[in-house]
Amino acid sequence: TRLATSLKNVGAGFATSDVENFITKMALATGVSDNQLRPALIGLINTTQDYQYSQKLLTTAMNVSAGSGKDLTEVTAALQKAYLGNFTALGRMGAGITKATLASGDFNKILDQLNTRYAGQAEAAANTMAGSMNKVSVATQDAKESIGFGLMDALRILATDGTGNVDQFTASIERAGTRAGDLFRGLATQIKNVDWSKLAEYEAVDTTTGVQELSCTAAGGCEI
């Protein structure tokens, strides 16, 4: 995954599982989907080269986003630029940072001011009715993904010896679909070629009730 690659690139590949758990817990706690959190964290990691510091910045960004109404992507992008010394985007965002603090060019001071102003905003937003619904939605989506991954693994094991790659797996599915299609076409052809008018002739050989009823119906009359 992109997250695993970013962590590996900064020498923190060992922390992939812990970081994934961090994202999952944050998503469930705040109602913000991991599809939003993961790219935001990846961007911060790529910028700071420090995954633990990036997690702290993401927490700040979540609070600022919830408290200011700004999109999480916009907030994290502004923080990334500010970390690199460009404070323009952060100033234009209207996050309540004083001009003096921005002018100081001190990222830590700016961060302190943001953390003070927006502390607890993400949690507060998560506890509203809308936030609660979002948390349910995130939990449901996670469950669907877990079931989906499990199903795909099960199908891959059944389709191969359990070690096949994705290409082998998809090829097996395609072959199964082709064979099923051929089967249905063959059945349709055979059924179409049946001379239903001669069903009554089978009465002489098969006198079961089912055949007699079928022959009466198919022939348009009944000789029984």
C-alpha cells in the first residue's frame, strides 16, 4: 500500500501495522473515513519524514478541520506547507492564527496556537448526531471491507493451491464464467430443439403421472 511504502521510505516500515491501527481507531472514534485519513497522513509523513510526529499533526489537522469547517485535505496541505516554511496557505485559511505568530515563522508556535484554539473539536463533532451517524457508517464500511477481503481470500484458496497470485485467480474466475456461459447456451439449444408435440408418444413407454400430465399439456390435448 502507499502508506506502507511511505513508512518504508522513511525507515519506519516496521511500524506499518501500528500506524494502520492508529488510522482505524481514529476513524471509528471520529467518524472520518480511513479513505480521508490515510492520504492525509501519507502526505504528512512524506513531508516531515517522521511518522510519529505526523500522527500528532494529523490529530491537530482533525481538530482544526472540525472546528473551522475546513476540509481535512485543505488543512493538512496547509500544515505541510507551513512545516516547510510557507505560511501563506495557513494564513489564508482563516484558522485564527495571529499575524504576529505567522510573521514569527515559528512552526511550533503556530502549532501551539492551533492546538489551544481547536483542542477537542474532532471529539466534540463526533459526539453530535451527524458525527454518530458517521461513526456507524465508518464501522459498517470497515465490516464490509473485512468480509470482502475474507471472501476474496477464500475464493483465491479455492481457485488455486492457496499460493496463486491475483492474475491466476482472475484467470480462474474468467474460465469458470466462460464454462458456465457455454453450459447455459448448450442447455438452451437442446431445449429449443425438443419437439414438444411428440411428448404424448412417450406415454407408451413411461406411464408415470408426471409424464402423462406433461404430455397432455404440451400436445394441446390428452389421449390418456
